[in-house]
Amino acid sequence: MDDPFTEPADTRETILGAAFRALCEHGYADLTIKRIGEAFEKSPSLVYHHYDGKDELLVDLLEFLLDGFETAVSGDAFELPPRARLDAYVAAMADPGGVDDEYAPDGRFLVAMVELRAQAATDAAYREHFDRSDRVFRRFLERSVREAAAESVASGDGAVPREAERDVHPAAVAETLQTLAIGAMLRWSTTADRDWTGAVREEASRYLSTTLPAVDPEA
Amino acid sequence: MDDPFTEPADTRETILGAAFRALCEHGYADLTIKRIGEAFEKSPSLVYHHYDGKDELLVDLLEFLLDGFETAVSGDAFELPPRARLDAYVAAMADPGGVDDEYAPDGRFLVAMVELRAQAATDAAYREHFDRSDRVFRRFLERSVREAAAESVASGDGAVPREAERDVHPAAVAETLQTLAIGAMLRWSTTADRDWTGAVREEASRYLSTTLPAVDPEA
């Protein structure tokens, strides 16, 4: 994953970039405003001038990164066709080390995301962010599922059922992929075992292959 | 979920029971040895006599609960037939409030489990526990998938493929269900949105219905 803060546009982005690097290096629990200051050779007082504390800064970092993702996927300029996009999404969460994609999150970032997401269990500001985050990723996945289903109609892949049998909603498939990807991220970050990653990627792919022909792209 | 500590056998179980109640009440971040002492009207010094600190105690609590689950599922006395058992497992994680089962974890317990699991991102003792935990649940799920697949052979459910086409391994399905359930647990604990729970339960059920006839129960 490339550092999204190589050319900060203003002080906010400079601080967020430092927070991003410090978070990946130290993890959530050991992150302090002092360490964030060190990551861009400024005094902690500059950070305190903009943020009341570590969590306010980290929620702003999460919002900034999510805004970036939302902008990146709002157009039509996808590098990958829809089905490959879905497979790549699952792979990026289940096996971040094995994905050769500059946009895929790396392992340290995934671990930090899990730590931040766990804060949402008890902190309303994080919770509000992850509610929005799940909506943004769900919309991206739903759109990709819709396009992949339309493609499977056009190409006549597999045993395409009659129109009346295309009764699976793209949103249901999107929610399922999203839940699977979040589970993969949590497993990957909290266990040493990696044996499951291949099986989950293969089963997700088999699920898509059997499900997409049953998805109604117009639903 | 019933309190698994209503009849503690010894001091260890008495302390673990107090930790369990205090954890569900206060959550991980606000849990202290003092609050655990208050939960069974003893002085914190009794707790310190047995444990070096909060995390050592909580890892022992996790191990105790996992031992209980492992014992409960080691026999053949399941209340539910295998397929219903798999559906109930997904439901317990995706919508703990909606499950009427004394063995299903309740919401507060799920939230606490997510907080503890997040510790495993940076703490080796938690990590070792969740590695074991995922193995135990995987074995339970793999066994249930195997039995449900054998049942689908016996009953001739759906379009059962020829024997040569039963090429999905029960372990791959088990890992996928386990990953989906963990993702559901994390989503449920960290967002306010509940709209996805029905779709995920339905898609998991559809995945099982199309997959079980392709699973080799002898693999």
C-alpha cells in the first residue's frame, strides 16, 4: 500500500500523514500524540492545536482515508472488470501479504484498522465512522455485484437460469462479501494461523460463481 | 446466555465468574481488578493472589469458556440435527439478540469478545488463545458440515451431483462459515446498523444448500 500522504495539501493532511505512519509503526494502544509529533518532526502542541486528543485525530484519519476510497470508486475508471474486482476485494482482506496491488492494505495497516474498529464497540465517534464505512464499502460491492451479474447474463456463463429465477438481490451478496471480508481481516490480524486463507478465497470464488447467475442485476 | 458460573467448583471458578460478570457489565477498557473484586464481594488482593493482572485473568477466563464449549461438543448429544446446527451458529453471531437459545452468546458478551480478540493483534497470550479457539470452532463446524453433507447424500436433497463431483472439502466450508461468523460478530459489535443481518443469514443458508451436495463427507 502506498503512503496516501506523500504530498500533503495542508496542515491537516500533514498531521494525518504523521498519524498514519505512527499508527502503522506503534499500533493503537502505544500511539501517543508525542509519537505522532515525532513522526513529522513537529512539537505535540501543533497537533493539540488541531485536535483534542488521539481518538479525535484517529477518527479524522479514518474519515480522510474513507473519503479517498469513496472518491476513487465513484467514477467508472476501474482497472479490473467487476468479477475480478470482487475476488481482489476478498483477497486483500484474507491475505494482504499475498496481494500485489498498490491499493491493497498491508498487514500492519489491517492490524491497526482492527484495533480502531474494536474501539467502536464502546466509543460512539468510532461507531459512527464504521457505520458510514460499511455503507461505503457495501455500495462499492453492490455495484460490482450488479455489474458482474449483468456480465454473466451477457456472456451466458454457466447454467444461467431463466429470468424468473434471478431472485437474489445484489445487496444481499454485497453484505455477505463485506461480512466475510471483515471476518477475514479480524482472523488475519488476531491469529498466527494462515492455513484458512486459501480455502476462504476459493469458497468465496465458488460462492460468486454459483450465485452471480441467480442475481437480478436490475433489482 | 446463562451464566456459566452459577455453581463455581473452586476459588478459580469463583474469580472467573466475577470477571465474566464484570466484563459484561463494564467492557474490557473499563475493567479493573478492583471491579472484579466488587463483583464477588471480595478484596482485590484475593484476585492478585491468583493472577498477575487483568489480562492474565481474562485469558484464563477465555480458556475456561473454550474448554466448556469443547467438552459440550465433544460427545454426540446435539440438540439440533447437523444442518440446523450450522444455521444456528451463523445466526448466533449475526443476530445474537434474535436467537432464543440459552447457549447463544448475548450482545454484551459478543462485544466483550470482540474487545478481547482485538488485544490479540498485539498481545501474544491472547493470540495463542484465539488460534486455539479458531481451531476448536473449526473442528466443530467441520464435523457438522461432514454430517450435514452425509445427510444430504442419504436424503437425496436437491440435485445431488455424481460422486466424482463431490469435490469440496468439509474443512473449506467450515473455514468459510467460521470467517463469516467472525465478521458478523465484529460488524454487530461495532456498528448500529442491523439491516445486513437478515441478508447474511439467508445467503449463508443458500450457500450451504448449494454447497453441501458438493461436499465429500469422507474427505
